[in-house]
Amino acid sequence: MLRLAAERADLIVRWVVFSGSGGREAEARSSAAAFLQGDARHRIDVLQYRDGYFPFAGADIKDAFEGIRRDFDPSLILTHWRGDAHQDHQLIANLTHQTFRDHLILGFEIPKYDSDLGNPNLFVPLTQNQMQQKIRLILDQFKSQRSRTWFTDQTFLAVARLRGIACNASEGVAEGFHVGKVVF
């Protein structure tokens, strides 16, 4: 997101978080603003679905997706990858693909206990500065995750380094995405 925001002056972003109750809403808004750095025109939507229970609210969440689709026609969508083992992430990824069937969708990775990073097939090389800025923002912005043992700068740098190796990135770091379909 940092690279995209820096390289595209015409960027318009719709940032949607489906579970943002309590302190998570402020965290969602703050993190979105930090990653966009005020450079992009943006709208941040924070919805109030109960964390960990998305499969039980699937119909309502699908309706929310349909509302977004009527309202916004993106040229690129970033969402969880379909192989993410977290039940909420899986539902969001599947509904994204069901709702936006003719859009370019990049599935991002989130390191966590589930060991579900997979083998991405699209890589975006980053500079060392971009990677350090990304890691700093993640650690600063997502306070709700700080108690997790995997939530460290070393974890995020290790994943970026592995993705950098996979694509022979000039500065050794990259982000990996999962792409199921590309229409050219």
C-alpha cells in the first residue's frame, strides 16, 4: 500500500474493515490513514461484525459486500488470500471473489499461528526503506495484536525476505500476493 500510494497520484482508496468494535475501530481508522499517508483520496468504512463469528453472519456480510459493489467499482482489490485459515478471513476472501468476479484481486498474507502463508504467485519488490516503514507502521498501529508472540519486526522482515528471494528483488525484500485469475 505504501508503494502504491507513493507511486499513484490519482489513487482513490476505499478501505473496508468488517470488524471494528471498541478500540479496534480507532485502530482501523488510524492504520488506514497511516498507510495512505494522506496522499490518496480515500474513504474508510469500519463495520461492526463480531470478530471470530463471521461465518454465522455470512448473509449480512454478503449484503454489505453487495452494497459496496453498487457503490464502488475498483480496478484493484487487496484482500485476504483464499487459503487463509482464519474463519473470518476465509469468508471475506470468498465473498470478495464472489462479489467482484471481473476485478483484479490480490490476496495478501498475514503471518500468524495457523501456518497458512502458502506459495504466492505475484510479487511486489520493495525498497528496504519501504519495508522498514511498513514494519514500523504495522507494529505502531495494530496495538490489539501486540500480545501475540508472532507479532514482531523479525516475523515481518523474515516473510518479506523470503518473498524477496522468490522474486530476486533488487533490495532483497518483497510482498507476496495470491492471484487466482487475471483478465488481460
